Amino acid sequence: MELMNIARVRWACRRGMLELDILFQPFVEQVYQGLSNADKATFIRLLECEDPELFAWFMGHEECADVELARMVAKVRGRAAA
């Protein structure tokens, strides 16, 4: 999987839900560049998910069945809690 440049990642973080913007934008600005390429690819895959699905995962209403995506959700949530 080819990684997006940072400008495209920032753009992909702009969501239809403010709650997701509040989670994604600081993560991209403060953490994304330091991730491994594998984690960057997983984050990009996460951004390809639909907003209602993401909202359910991040708010703890549902658990993501994909192990790697679930790990990235936890990483983003952990950063937001810090």
C-alpha cells in the first residue's frame, strides 16, 4: 500500500462529524509522522471507513472486528486521553 503524503492525510482527517475531527486532527499533527510505515498504512485504512462506523468504535458503542484497525482506534483514543 502506498502511503499518502501528509497533506492528503490531513485532508482525509476532515470528517462529517466534529467528534471525529477532534480525534483525528491532533493525532495527525502530533503523532502520525512518528508512526511506522505499517501503522501509517493502518491509519490510512482507518480513514477509509465510514463516519458512523468510526464514531461507534471511538465512542465505545461497538468493537472493531479488524484487529489492526482496533489497535489503531485504541492508539488514537489513547492519544486523545493524554
